[in-house]
Amino acid sequence: MIEDAGVLRALYPAATERVRKKQLDHLDSHCIRFVGLSPLVVMASADADGRLDASPRGGEPGFVLVADATTLLIPDAPGNNRLDTLTNILGVGRVGLLFLVPGVDETLRVNGRASLTAQPQVLQRFATEKRTPKVAIEVRVEEAYLHCAKALMRSRLWSDESRVERSVLPTMGQMIHDQIGSAEPAESQEQMLARYAADL
């Protein structure tokens, strides 16, 4: 087991100057463009005891708003109502974000301080015909950098050949039914999709 940072560092070459310099303390024009094209961001957070959570957030490209070069606004769309991420933000106030753009192997990483707002003037910016969010997450950017393509290239995430049929796994209803030992019939895929439709 490796427990010493010096031992770990000895296993790897030093980070190049380019890698060190690409970390910004704000969003430049390239980062802003990336956020505007992204329909999916994974938000990592932790509670006061260090328990971690990573939550996907999705919407139309540009659903995350760039208020300015150091501020992002993310609407809280309907989910499972556990409020894990929101509770972590209340307790610790920091998040890590990973933005993805379909077809692009590079990703954008943003780390910063986070807070919650229910101010009407902020929430109104996310109003649609279907709803206005109850809460928005405000992220004050401290670190932003474009991440290299190697991980997505290795995974071939966007390749048609990498796609699998949904049928390779049981339905979500069946998996949860098995996990919780429910006596009720498992929800079918069709029932789940119909239930989700009202909250998309």
C-alpha cells in the first residue's frame, strides 16, 4: 500500500509546464464555449465527514448559465429528492464539475465554492414552459481547465461500436425491486419512462 506522497510521485514523471499552466482561475472564452455546448455535467461534492457523492445533471446544451467569468448557475431539476448534493453544498460549500460534450473527447473540469439560491430573479433565468426550478446552484470558479482526451479515447465513449443495447441489464424497476426486496411488482421500462416524462 502506498501511503507517502513522495513514494507516489517517484512512480510518475513530473507534470509538464503546459499541464501546470493550463489551470485557470476563471472561465476564458474556450471554457465558456464548452459550457454552452454541454448537455451534461457531473457534480462531485462531499459532506462534513468526507463522504463523497457524484451526481449527473443534464439539460439542453447551455442549461448551465455562465453569469460571468467566475460564476456558473446550475438549475436543480427534479430528481429523486434525496438532496444529497444540495445538503453537501449547505454543509461544505464546495463542488467539482466535469462537463461533457457528445462527440468531443476532451472534458472541462471546474472546481469552486458553491451555494444555493432561491432568489426569484435567478430562478426566472431558468423558467421554461414546464417549470421554474425551486433552487439554483451558484458556483464561484476557483479552478478551470480543459482535461485531455485520453480517458474518453480509451473508453471509446462516443463510438457507435461502444453502444450496448439497454436489454443487457434488467430494467431499473427490476434492479431496484431486487435490491430492496419489494413485494410489489417491478415497474416496467414503459411505466418508468411514462413516469419520468412529466419531470424531464
